[in-house]
Amino acid sequence: MAQQPETDELIVKLSKPQPIGAPYNNKEGKPDPDDLRTHVKEHQHCFVDFEAEPGKGITQLNSRLSPGNFNWSNDEKVLEFTGDTIRLNGYYCKVHAKINLETMKGEGFLEPVADP
């Protein structure tokens, strides 16, 4: 397994813990916890919005979730996970996130990983 070279600027910015969002809203633009639950439980993935530099756009990542790599709070109002390895700008990384389903906000970061 080869080590990957230094990551690019975006990955460096996203590797710091920061506020995130989850784009699961109903037609009125309000948080839709059931939609997020369906994506996780039935489709085993979760979209996460990072905004490393406020006002300069969002990086939306689709993180696949293997069984056992995500946890719900007892009332299923908080989702915490480490996603499967994804590729961003040619580099491998994992999304770490904790999302409050009532607000669709939380905290997350990217973890650069070695080439699988």
C-alpha cells in the first residue's frame, strides 16, 4: 500500500473540526429528520456540507456508511459517524461527523488516509 503525497489545500482546511450541515430539508426548507434517517438506514450514506471559508461556497460530500460505523443517540436525534473512505481531489479521506437531526447542524472534519 503506497502512501499518498501531501494533501491539497481544501483537504487541509476540511481536516480541522468545524461546523457542518446536512442538506435534508422538506419543501418548506425546514429540517427533515425522517429523510436523513431513511438515507442512513436504507441507503447507507449521508450527505454533509462543509464550509471551510464562510461565504466562499460549500463542499458537499456523500459519505457511504458501513454498518457499525454510525451511531444514533437513544432518541435518534443525533447521528455520529465515521464514513467509508472516499476520494476528494485525488486524495483518500474519511468524513467524521456528528449531526443534530432537529437542526441539521453539527460538527465534522475530514481524516486524510493512506491509499487503500
